Amino acid sequence: MARVIEYIYRDSIIHQLNPLSKLAWALGVMVLALTFNDPYYLLALLISVGLVGLTGRVMKDLSGVMKGLSIFALILVLLQVVFYHGAYREAVTLGIAMGLRMMTVVLSFLVFLSTTQYKDIILVLTEKMKLPYDYVFMFMTSLRFVPTFLNEAIQVGYAQQVRGCPIDSGNPWRKMKAYIAVALPLVLISLKKAERLAIAMETRGYGSNNRTYYKEPIISTLDYFVIFLVVVLIIGAIILRCKGLGVLH
Amino acid sequence: MSKVIEIENLQLTYAPKTSLQRQALQNINLTVESGEFRAIIGPQGSGKSTLLQVMAGLELGLGKVVVDGLDLSQKKNRRILWQRVGVIFQQPERQLFEDSLYNDVAYGPKNMALTSEEIERRVKAALKKVKLGEEYYPLSPFKLSGGQQRRAAIAGILAMEPKILLLDEPTAGLDPRGRQEIMNLFTELCRKQGITTILVSHDMEEVAHRADKVTVLHKGKVFMEGCPQEIFARGNQLAEIGLAVPFASELANALRERGKSIANLTTLVDAEREVGRLLGGRSGRQQ
Ligand SMILES: Nc1ncnc2c1ncn2[C@@H]1O[C@H](COP(=O)(O)OP(=O)(O)OP(=O)(O)O)[C@@H](O)[C@H]1O
Ligand SMILES: [Mg+2]
């Protein structure tokens, strides 16, 4: 569901970290996950990500998604077993590795997004990474509107349901028609919303002057430590990999 | 009289088991008689809209909810409910989705498998009732003004001729005369055709003049229930949860605090009579 990528307000060290170091961490996890394919190494990595999530006190909220992801991972394993040309054992190991890899990468980004506010991400991307503000803003705003959009879809569905158009009726043809009927007003409502957003932003001076920021994201000692750790881990992983550890052939 | 809506021990939680979990309704018991005009009032976020959505079979809570003999815990009952219950949502633009005003109003009747003459008759009658002329028929509902959208949404429901009307602030966004007209329309439907009406409103004068009975919600619970006279006599309690009372009730409550014996008032006509009595038999309106 849409709730997944929403910021969850909690008081934790992870929340206080600079978005940049969290982003570095998530990217680092991805590099590590792609470096190895030994299920034990990947499991260890997944557990470490889980521990970070626990420290950020968001694991309970993400548990629903994790359940879904595990089912998806299981299907990956099954697919490997069915379609892999080779030893059965090999197929299972490979499937498990793929499943774990996917879960690790997705979970690390979920932890990043649920512990970091959109506006801080925007701030870091534009101020520290020097990306153009307009594009970053556009991208982040459209992300922000996903839950709103889904909510809108539910409301339009309700409006049709009370006038005799049950979306959950069995017939797939009728179902399709009902979804199309929802889509049209949804697009209209969204266009209207976008127009209103643009006006609201302009009346509050968007794009009229140089931006200044109320909040400067501080880079604390802990942030330097996290970034340092990520770099060390990546270098360590590359060395291990060159020595042939953590990789199955 | 028979009961049309029966709610027992209703409980509803939004987004359960997440950080956004929110108990919108708890321990609600409510019965509405056939042909009754019931008002639901309460501060913002007290659960009024949620309660209406439960009655409309759109949200499913825990507890017993029976509407017009249909037990709403069963999916097949929720699915046929729309033929008997008309709902006006709080945001009218959410209710409109067809390409033209005419088609939008015809949407409900078309789903009822009526003849095309009957559909046309109902659509035209409904649009006439809400005072939207033929020049608006081909317009996209999204090109109408806020007040016109409200009228269009109402017409779309009236054209289905429901037995029960669930109205969520149906006059918000209308001008004073428009409010009067629309409320007169609903009152007439209730009194003359016996349509059971549930009205959510923030307009206390409206509630005082129209409702048989008032239910006050506060933080998802029933805070008070009774006829308007009883409810508005308890102005202090209502003020505590941020609600006001109609002018006449305020007057009566203030006079009573000064030791005058005066009946519970809700409307200006009553107030004029009572004040006249207090002034010693003289008529309230003097030259
Ligand atoms: N779809 C939803 N998801 C989560 N929470 C919701 C949802 N809809 C309503 N709520 C919450 O449930 C509570 C009751 O909302 P509801 O809309 O029923 O209030 P209301 O009495 O109609 O308020 P108002 O007078 O502002 O219309 C509110 O606290 C609201 O935040
Ligand atoms: Mg409401």
C-alpha cells in the first residue's frame, strides 16, 4: 500500500542522522548485496539492515510490507527451482540468494524513506548534491501525492458504489468498465489539484527569488562515522570478493 | 413506527495496526425510526462522516449495523443497499464523474434498469428540483461552480428516489437562499414522502428548525442524544466540546441563568412568544 513510503515520526538516532549519510548507507547496502551471492553473507546483511530498522523503531510499521516481500522472495526461489538448468541444490541456493538480495535492498530503502522527511531529502539533494531545485521538487512532490491519489481513487469508487456501480462485482468485463469510469474523474481531479497546487505555490512566492532554508541539515560526528563505515565496508567487500569469499560459483 | 436504522456497539478503526491507526468510532448505539429527520452534530473530526459511511455500507466496522432490514456485515446486503439509500458526500466534486451534467444525474437511474422514458423523467425532475436549468445539461460537471456542483450531486441522488437519505453537510458552499431552498426540499421529502433523513450539519439554526432528534458525537462516541429543545438547553456542555447553540436557545439559557423561568427554546418564533410572555402578556413585537 501507499503507506509504505510515508515518513513515520519517531524519536531515534536513525531519524536524526543526516539524509545524506542514510542515503549513502542505503546505496552501500545495495552495492554489498550485489557483490555477494552467498546466502549466508546476504542473510547477515539483511539482519544488519533489520537491526538498523529496529534502531529507527520503524520495523513494526514495515512488517506488513516485509510479509509481502517474503512471499515474493519465496516465489523467486520456486521459479529458480522450476526453470534452472542444473543441480537442484544449486538452484535452491541461487533462488534464496536472489530473494534475500531483493529483500535487503528494498528494506534498506524503506528504512531510509520512513525515517527521513521529504523536505530534508529535497534539501540535501539540492543544496549538497547541487541538483536543480525544480526537478527535485517535482519528483518528490509526485511521490508525496501517491497516497493522496489512492485515497482519491477510493472516494470516487465510493461515489460510484452508492449509485449502483459495484467495483467488486464478479464479471471481469464490468470490473474493467468500472475501473475506467474511476480513472477518468481521477485524472480530472488530479489536473485540478495540480493547477491549484501551482497557484498556491505561486501566491506564496515560489520561484520568485533565491531560496534560503530555515533548517540546515547538520552533519554530525555520527554522520561522518556512518559514511566512513559505509566506505570501509564497501572496500572490505571488494577485497573479500577479490579473494573469492562470499561468492558461489 | 418501525426502525429503519439500528446500530449496536459499533466500533471502527482506520488503518489498524499501523502508526496511523485511528479509532474513529467507538461504542456507538443508535436507532432511527422510519420517516424521522435526524441530525448529527459534533466538532471537527468527531466521526460524523465516518458514521454516515458506515450507514451507507461503504466502511465496515465491528458491531451490528442494520439498515432497512439489511444486515450490513454481509457483503451481498451492502451491494444492494445503494438502491434504497442515497448519499450526499461532504465534498460534492467527489460525487461527480460523468462527462456531462445530464449523464451524471442519469448514472444512478440507468443502473436501476428503468425504461429510458422513466430515466429522462426522473433526471429532468431532479434537476428542476435543484434549480439547474437546461442550459447546464451538456456542461462537464467539473466546469460548474462549487454551489452548482453541490446541486448536481443532490440531483444525482434524488433521481434514484431513495427511501433513506444520508446527507453530509449538503448545504455547505451554497448561498443563504440556496441553503433555504435545498433544506426546504429535504424537509418536504421527509415530511410528505416519509423519506428517512440523516443530516450532518454544522449549522445549528438548520438543525434546530428541521430535526426531530439530534445526536451529538464527540471523539467518536455519542455524547448526547435527544430532541433539539433538550440538546440545546445544555449549552454549557456543548460549549465544552466546542459547539454553539442557536440564538433562541442561547437567549433562553441566558435568561434562565438570571433566574427567569422560561421554556427550552430553539427557534425565533418560540423566542418571540416566550419573551412576550415574560414581558407580561405584551406582544414581543411592539411599535
Ligand atoms: N480514510 C481515513 N483514514 C484514516 N483516518 C481517517 C480517515 N477518514 C477519517 N479519518 C479520521 O477519523 C476521524 C473522524 O473523521 P470524520 O471524517 O468522520 O470526522 P467528521 O466528524 O466528519 O469531521 P468534519 O466535521 O471535519 O467533517 C478523524 O480523526 C479523521 O482524522
Ligand atoms: Mg465530515
